[in-house]
Amino acid sequence: NTQQDVSIQLAIATCYMQSNGNGSAVLRLKNLFQVGYEIINL
């Protein structure tokens, strides 16, 4: 598994911190940035 570019990681982290930090934020960010497939099991 390769990591995303640092700028993308920071964008995702910033969006996550601006959300409520609840479980629904993880799924929303996963779909928004198209990351975490086959990594995040919900």
C-alpha cells in the first residue's frame, strides 16, 4: 500500500478536524477523497 502525497494527507486531516470527528466523517472523507479503499473496513 502506497501513501498519498503529504498535501493530500494534510487536506484530509484538516477536513476531519473541522468535522465533528464522529464515525460518519470517516465514511464521508473516504468517499470525498477516494482514499482508504480496502484499508478502512466499516
